[in-house]
Amino acid sequence: MNNVVIGILGSRLDHGGLGKRRWERWRPSVALLMHPEFPVAEYLLMYLPEDQVLLDLTIQDMAQVSPQTIVTAVPIHCEDPWDFEQVYSQIHSVALGQAFDVEQNNYFINITTGTHVAQICLYLLTEAHYFPGKLLQSSPSKDGPPGVYHVIDLDLSRYDQIASRFAKESSDAVIHLKSGIQTRNKAFNSLIDQLEQVSIKSTAPILLNGPTGAGKSQLAKRIFELKKQRGQLTGDLVEVNCATLRGDNAMSALFGHVKGAFTGALNARMGLLREADKGLLFLDEIGELGLDEQAMLLRAIEEKIFMPFGGDQPVSSNFQLIAGTHRNLFDQVRQGLFREDLLARINLWTYELPSLKERIEDLEPNIEHELQKFTRSAGYKVNFNKGAREQYLQFANSSQALWRANFRDLNSSITRMATLAVGGRITESIVDSEIIRLQQAWSGFQDAPQSQADLVAEVLTPEQLMDLDLFDRLQLNEVIKVCRNSRSLAEAGRVLFNASREKKSSTNDSHRVKQYLQKFGLSFYSLVDN
């Protein structure tokens, strides 16, 4: 690992005169390079343009004492170096302009030189992870150069009493998490305010609950971008919908496999958890994972190691987990479908994302957001005329608008209207057509529930139905429902016999389900594929 120092040229402390006697004086920026036990590969030296002469001499002397050190001079322009806002803004811009590589470099932020204002700004920007390193303070000694230095590893819990935070920085992060939308719902805004702090301060798992289309995936991306911006993650965002994973494919996709682990495994596979090393893993619909995968995931979260499918040597991956689900995981635990220990591990930071109907006051700003998104994508501006806007808002806020898929429905609706807008104007006639389209799409959800006999009728012949008692018909219907919502015969058995299985010495529930279905000439796989 290379040592990289970031500091400010001190117009007083770094000025030791122009003659040879300057070597007898302690000059912080030069003296820091005189410590053989602390080799510096690169020194990023900020300076005021009026100190150009001092800069040239300092760089010359730094090259003499440490030829291997690359010195990069970066100007900062402050009319008043004691103006807090000016200084913070300039140093903040320098931080944003750097491509920090924490995998290859150790960063040290030298707060010895510069005005007190500049030193405070360096401290705050380091604490907020804009500079991903440790503070460094040097001082002279009785023996003259090189003096001594001290490395300060910030422990935020010890500095809470003295660390001041800028409201604007926090506000910017909150707005980022909300995709720039000026939301109005108090509960949602309060949720995001806390999530902003958790995202920056914690690496523990985060659980996002909420209905389909409530924005779980979008929020996970925003959290990743925020942590990446602050230098807290160096890896990638890896997303996976657990509902798409089944059987051996689930194990292989998540944890990887070794060559020959199963038929068709011609090459080894890394797996999504290893791809997320030093990054963020978003497991959407985590409630759909099988129990075996849940057990391995728990170990991976707690110990950062796991076993690839078919392998005998553990591998490691240091990732942060965000999990998403629309299910009640506590109900899943009671039904034997989700591990209680895994839920306890991921339930530290849990957030319930409300549906669009529950935060209807945010509908109008989200409409504006969708219009802006379409404008950026299409390359031309699209908007409502006044009458069309009022007409659409009136419908969108009414009880007729179900918004079943929440913000996905809204996105689709705005996209359709914007695409049909001639000259970039959404008119009343376009809104009329869109309202009819939405009502037709939602009409199926307003019908009465499917009759109990429907599922049985799908899998039995008319002759079989005639010989079936109502009791058997209702019971079979429920069994079919459970089978179709289960990933395996074993899972269906655990759900159907969740109470009686606890009292038996043998819990072969798969066989019990199989025997029951055979009475009607059915099998689990025929029901799932039907």
C-alpha cells in the first residue's frame, strides 16, 4: 500500500526563508518527507495562487529530501482564507475531483498547515468520508527537522460532542435518496431522513419492506451511490431478484460453484456474493429464498465466508446487504418458510415503504419527476397543457385510481402519454384515453375473488369433478394453492403440516403431500407447471 498525503501549503509555517538557513528550520510539508519509516508516494498539496513563489521553492526542497515522492499542486481560490463557506467550498471541490483508490493507497490528511478554518474544513470533510483517510498532525522537536508526527484515526463516537455537521450536506444526501423529488409525505420524509444517517454511519444489513413498485430497488441504488460517493464502498452494486432463483440454480447464482459441481457445470462460477465484494448486494424479494440458501446467507453475513456449491474450501466476500420484500417475514417465519435467525440478523434497520395511495400527496411531484425523466431520455421537453394536467390530477387522486403497481403504474402512465404527445404537449384527449386504459387494466382487480372450485377445475376432468364431495373439493383447492406458491414439494409439506409435523418423530411431509395428491391422480410438478 502506498502512502498518499493531502495537505495545504502553509504561508507561515512552510516559509523558512530563501537561503540555506531554511534547512535548519522545521517546515511541515518538507519535514514530513524526512521520516524514513513513513515513505510518501504522493503528496497532494493545495495552495493559494499568491503563494506561487513559496510553492515552487517548497516543491524543489521536497524533491531534494524525497525524490520518489510525486508532488501534485492544486490551487484553491479564496478571496478571504478566513471565510468558512469559501474555504469549505474550495476544499470540498478538490475532494470531489479526486479518484481515490483505497485498495492501493493509504490516505493521510495533514491538518498541520493552513488557517484554522482550513484545518476545520479538512477535519469535517475527512469525518464525512469525502477524504477517505486518517488525519495527520506534525509538530517540531527540540532537535529541529524532521520533527514528529501523529496519525489520528477518527472514531466518530468519541467526537460527537465537537463534530459539527453542515445541514446542506445532509440535505443533499436526503434529496439524492429521494431521486431529487421534493416529497411532501411526512412519514416518508422522516423515514428518508433517518435512512440517510444509517446509510453513511452503518454497514449493517438494511431491510426494505413495501409493496411491489413502492421503490425498493430505486432506493437501494441511491444508497449505493451515496456510499460510493463518500468513499465507503469500492466494489459494485449487485442486484438479484430472489424470486427468479430455484433449486441448484439458486445456490450456484448466489454462492458460485466449482467445476463439475453438477451436470452441465463445465466451468467454475464466481457467484453474486463474491461479485459484491467490497460493494453492496441487493437481494430483492429475499422472502423467496429457500431455507438452505438462507442458512448459507446468514453465515456469509455474519462471518463473511461461505462455501461455493460443490466445493470444499470456503471463500470470502465483504459486502453490505440490502434486502427487499413485499412479504411479512414474521408470518413467513411462523409458517416455517423463513429462518428466524436470519430475520433477526437483517432486522436491525427495517423500513416500511408506503404505497403510492398511502402517500398520495407525493403524486404530483412524482409526476413532474417522471416528465423530467422522459424529457432527458427523449431529448425534447414534454408537459401537460393546463386543462389536461387538472384532469389527470383529479383522476389520479380519486378513488377510481387504484395504482396497483404503485410508482411503476405511474411511470408507465406518464411514459405512454408523453410518447403520444404531439409537439411535446399532453392534451385532454390523451388524458381521456389514458384514464380508460388504466381503468381497464385495473378492472380485473375489482372483480370478486376467484371461486373455490376454479383451481380444482383446472386440473381435474369433468368426470372427476362430478364424483368429488364439496369437502374434498374445498380441501384440494387449498392444497393446490399452497403447491403453486411453493418452490418444492418439501416446502409445500412444511406449510400444509406445520403443526402436526412438530409432534412426529419423522417429518417426511413431502411423502404425505405426494400421497394425498396421488388420490386424485395429481403430482406436485404437474400442478406447478399447469
